[in-house]
Amino acid sequence: MDSEEKGRGDIADASANNSAANSQRRGSSWHMIPGFSAGMIASSVFLFGSLTSLESAAMLTIFNFLFVFLIFPLRGNLPLKLLTLLMGNVIGLAWNGLFSFSANVIAICMEPVFNTLYLILSPFLNLIWIVSYWSICLTIFSESKEWKEVD
Amino acid sequence: MIVEILEAVYVTLSVLIIAYIVRHFVFAFTVLKNSDSPQRAFRTESEGYRPTTSVLIPACDEERVIGRILQRMTELTYPKDKLQIIVINDASKDHTGEIADQFSKSYPYIEVLHRNKTEGRKGKAAALNAAIPHTNGEIILFFDSDYYPQKDILEKLVSPFSDPEVGAVQGRVTVLNEPKNLVTRLVSLERIGGYRVDQQARESLGLIPQFGGTVGGVRRIVLERLGGWDESALAEDTDLTFRIYLAGFKVHYNNDAECYEEAVESWRAYWKQRYRWSRGHMQCAFKHLANVITSRKLTVREKIDGLLLLNVYFMPVLVLLSWIVCIPLFFLASSQWFLMLWTSMSISLYSFVGNFAPFFEVGVGAYLDGRTRAHWLISLLIFTFLYNIPICTKAFIDLVFSKLLGKKELYWHKTSHLGNGKGYIVN
């Protein structure tokens, strides 16, 4: 019982430390200026260039917007953030290219069935790379705290 | 003609979906931006504010967990001469009453209200209403029996009441049994997004933080003025939130006041819990929508947020509807704008999860909590959203039928608690 209670005390200690941890994760708001510029350039290339389809360009623009506003204010150095943004655009471009290519190839073989399947599944597949990549980037910029066991 | 109608429906639904996505994006960005600055410092402003406080713990067949919370109540740092704890044993069929009685004998500030089979088992709201006449505190706090609060949580929860505009205060809920399995881990992520970001943002932006009915409290005079809890409401907490706002008071959210809960551990229990939440929330939407629009006590931004909050459980149903509308549109009128709007569907699938915190809200919350490995599970939240589509759809259909048939359900909609939660993950 004693060790259990002591452990539960640790829970309270852990939560009390949260506010201290928050202050340690102070972000860099000004990083958003170069981030926004880079994101705008990348999005403009996709939207007004002929690199990708409109659907892919829209997804990449959403990615850039999300990434700039929710990763660049975090603590961390600017070059690393710009690098991850660039990598994200490359991965997104590759994902959308591969996705479109596969869709076209399969559509030729089994058109009516595939069109319906594509319609149902594409919302999942379109965004899954954004969610996964963004989550991994959050891990890169997060500060780990230790594991605590209550008893 | 059919195409035009479908297009109009699809555009309307997309606009609604986009409105919610923008709302949550603003929430996530606001909390991230404000993470440096401390929230309204009620604690420092009113450090000595210690009103008489009554804590109500409703319990119906909770022998596995009631001892844990009562033991914790004896360890609270709040002055005992200003504290009253009432356990409401709502006709339990197990040993809940006996366990509570043992604590009552040892600690004079703990009382037990036993309700018999005739008066009891009519729901949490009914149990709480029965206990209100027995309370003597200026502030009445509520904790579910499976919860495990911080030792100084009462000080944190009562401090905001030093502001006379504050009618209710809500603390933060954190999952205690998170390491148990995938369900508890995903529920934990939903909780992080829902409290750390969603509730916090609504507090920071002067919108409508939601009173959750547990880990929080209400000013006694406000509760009496409102006539207590609505016993016919399935989501009595959401109902009380709106009644408090419509009466001209505010709900304050205090992120520092943390309490630990035992999350559901199976998909079946998840269904049962979320079904009750969604049906209750929809019931509140029908009840309060017109009042929110016409109220003179709410600001414009509170009205907008109130409307979005009331309708949030309709979103999975609307997403399903827009998906269905898309299929004929795709074959009949696949145009450029259609493809652009189709992307909103993609985001919505990852956005309206469980407690309806989008993936980016969950991620920002986990980041601010210093969680690193938790981020890796964010992609899996899509499964909880997909699971919520049939839950909310069934809740909506059942609610409509019960309205038509005039059926009322006054009984405990309980989530079974096993008393397993002892761990707490911080990475």
C-alpha cells in the first residue's frame, strides 16, 4: 500500500512538472516568417506549375500550411525545420505521383469497380502521408520526458 | 437537375466541414502561440480564497474503485474544516456502500447518502440532485468514482470562483490506464487534444469551455437558481454548461487542475460510452440551439462557438452523408472544384475523431505535454473516427425515434470500471 501511495504521489509530481516542461518548450515565432515564405514558394510552384494534378497540388498546399503554422513555432533550429519542410514536399510529391500512377494503371484494368473503390479510399490515402509525416516531425522537435511507473 | 441538387448539398456540407476544420486549426495555433504565457492566474490572484466546499461522488456498483478515490479524498490538502465529502451510494448491489461507510466512520468530513432501490438507480443527474440539499458548501464539486485527483486539485478548482462571473469550473482529465492497450492509448490521445488544446483554446479565446460534469464544480447559488441537474438529459454536463451560459455566467477551464480517469478498455465499452455522449449531446443541441441564437447574454463569438459545439456530434453523420453524395457526383460531374472540395473530405476523416479533436490538435497537445512516442499513434486515430460514424449515426436515428415516440430513459448509463489504472505515461 505504501509503495502504491508513493507511486500515486509521483503522478501528482509528474503533472506538476508539466507547467515547467511547457515553459521549456518555448517556441520561435519568428521562424514562421522564413517558413511561411518557403511554404508559399513551394505551394505556388505546385498550384501554378504543371508538376502535379490539381488534387495533389491542393494536398501539398494543405501540408505546407499545416506544417508552417504548427511546426515552425516549435522549439528547434530553423535549418532543420526548413529541411523537414523540404523533405515533406518531396515525400508528398512522390506519394501523390505514385498514387496517381497506380490509380491510372489499375483503372485501365478494372475501370468501373476501381473508380468506386478509388472514390471511397482516396480520402484516407490522400492525407495519410501528411498525418504520419507531421507526427514524426513533432517527435523530432519534442523534448522527451522520462517514463514513470506508479507501482 | 439532380446533379445541381447534389452539388448544392455537397457544397453546403463541405463548407460546414471546412468551418470546423478552420475552427480547430485556430484552436491549435492559439494554444501553441500562448504556450509561453501563463493562463489567467487565478491561483496567484486569489491564493487565499478557500470557500466552504462540498464534493459529491456519485457511485452505483463501484466497489472496485470507490476505495481508491475516498483514500485520495483523505489526502487532499484543502482545509478539512471547510470540506464536506458526500458519497452518493445510488442503490448499489455490491459493496460500494460498505466501503464508503468505513471511510465515513474514520473521517468526519466524509458522509454517505444511501439511496434505496425505489429512489435510486435513476441516473447520475438524479443522484446528484438528491445530494444537493445535504451539501453545505458555497462551491459544489463533482468527481466520478473512477477518478483519481491531484492532492491540491480543490485549491485549483475553487480559485476561479473568486470571480463572481464564474458559474462553473472545469479541470483537466488525463487517462490513468493509458498503457493498457491500443484503445486506452487512442482514448488518451483524444483526451489530450480535447482538454489540452480544445478546452484551453476556448478558455483563451473567450468562447465556451465545456463543463464536463466531473473534475469540476458549480457555484451553489447558480446550481440552485438553475434548479439543479436536468434528470432527463443524457449529457447532463453539456446541458448544464449551456444553462449556465444562458443564465449569464461563465465556465472557466483550468488546465493545471489535473485528475486521472480510467479510460474504457475495449471497443465495445468505447461504443457504449460514445453512443451515450453523442446521443446526449444531440439531445442538448435540439434543446438549446434556439436559445443560444436568441440569447442576449451571450456575445457573438460565444454564440458562434456555442452553435458549433452543440452540433459537433452531427459531424460524423454529415461526413458520411457527404461521402454518399460524392459517389454519384464523381461519376456525373467530376470537375475541378469538386476535386478541390474532395480534399476537405480527406482532412475531415482525420479531424473529427472521438472527442472531435483533429489530428493536429492532438499532436500539438501531445507536444505541449512533452509526449514524444504518443505522436506515432496519431495516424491510427482515423479508426476511432470511422468507428464514430456508425455510433453517431445510430445515436441520431435512435434520438429521432425516441423523440417521435416520446420515450424517456432515466437510468444509469454506466461505463464499467475495473480499477486497473495505476500507470501514467509521460513520454
